[in-house]
Amino acid sequence: MGNWRKSSYSGPDDGNECVEIAASDSHTSVRDSKAPSRASLVFPSETFAAFIEGLKRAAGGS
């Protein structure tokens, strides 16, 4: 995986306590920003996208 990025919700006060993601055409990886050298979780891109869409629906977003 290449370019890791943090959530846009990570502010300056809690920016070190969040997850980071890196996406490719086929997979999305998730890791703990406090321990970037440790293991990451890897999901098929379609599965991760469905998960995010479900979170948005549950939160009332689009």
C-alpha cells in the first residue's frame, strides 16, 4: 500500500489517535496512526466501500 491518509475528522488535538487508510484498485488497508509500523487490516475495496456507505446511512448522511 502506498499513500496513507488520516480521517478529515482528525483535528490537531486528537490527530494522533485515529486510523489511517490506504487504497488501491483492489484493496483498502486500515492501520492505527499511533503504531504505523504494526499490522494493518486489509479489505477488498468493494467491501470497505459498502462498510463506509453503511456508516453514512446509519449516521443520517448521504
